[in-house]
Amino acid sequence: MATQYVTCPNCQSQNPGNFQTCTNCGMSLSSFNQGPMQPGPGYGAQTLQGADKKIAAGICGILLGGLGIHKFVLGYQQEGLIYLGMFAAAFVIAIITCGIGSVLFLIPSVLGLVEGIIYLTKSDEEFVQTYVINKKPWF
């Protein structure tokens, strides 16, 4: 059985049903109907479908951008494989050139860093619209 509460019409605070006056503002509650406690503003607010990927993709882009993990988080397998290919090619070139070509590692890493920052700076609505609904794979 739910505990009965009364919402004060003056300050909107919830008070137990057996109280005669509001605990917040002191207004008389005896003439108001009792009912189950109502959630406050923002309680149970729905999140956008796909907005939960924003932080994961952003952090993966910043930390593991060169490997393209952020693309896999968003469900872009082809783009993620392109990042992995760039990383693997840079690795092979770095080995063949005895480390001189290791600067090529910066290309996918910087791209991932930029994309991660872009993901995190967008609002949830913009992120979902751009990357979940419209499926924009690059920047």
C-alpha cells in the first residue's frame, strides 16, 4: 500500500497525509485530498535513444582514436576498419623505416582526438540527430 501524501498548494512540497500543516511553509493542509506522492520535476525524464553512446564514443575517440574504437561504439564498422587500417599501415611503415615513419601514427590519432572532442561538445539532441539518426560517419 502506497503511503498517502498531500501536495501543498502554496509551495508544492510533499507532506505525509496525516500532517495538518505544511512542513515547508506552514499552510493548512486539512482540506486537501490525499494521494500518492508525485515525483518532482525532472524525475524519470526520458533520455534520447542513442545519447548514452555520446560519452563512451567521445572518451574512446580521445584516448583510443587512432584505433577507431569510437567508430565501433557508434556502430560504424566500415569507418572503424578504415581507422584500424590506417593504424596498421602506419605501424608497418614505422617498422620498415626503422621509426622514421612513426609520425604517421599521428594522423589517425589526431583525427580520433578531434572527433572525440566534437562528440563531447555536442548537445545530446545534436549528437543523436547527427550520429544516430542521420548516421553521419565523418566529422
